[in-house]
Amino acid sequence: MWLPLIAAFGRPVIVVLGRLRYGSRTPAYAARRTTEGLSKPEIIRCLKREEAGVGTARAWLAMQAAYDLATERAAGTPKVRRLQPVA
């Protein structure tokens, strides 16, 4: 259950470095932040924070969806009756 959170906090370094090298928008962001006076480690730190936040939000949403699905399955199916044909 906590594995998505661990993965979300453990992988931003790899993702950020890949985005800096191969991404379309991230190099432009890094160039802009460099002109604002930030160093490369500071830029990577900012990107890691953003990526960890996104990953954590996705993990929490996935866990919430799994919980909702499990509670609905445990509740059983409601009684359903056939619709009457319209005359």
C-alpha cells in the first residue's frame, strides 16, 4: 500500500535528470531560472520538489480510488429490476 509513496519519493532524481536532457519544456525552464540567478543544483532541487508533489498526489489518488473500489465491491450489488417497456 505504501509502495507508491516510496516510489514517488525515490524516483524524482532520475525523472528530473531525464527531463532536463530529453524534455521539451524543462530545458527552457532551466535556462530561464539560470538567467534569474539560480544554480543548476537549485534548479534540480526545484524540479525534484515539483515532481515529488505530482507523484505523491498521483499515489494518493490511486490509493483513494482503490479504497473506493474495494468498499463498493464489499457492499455488494444492489437489487436491480428490469425496466418496463414503453407502450
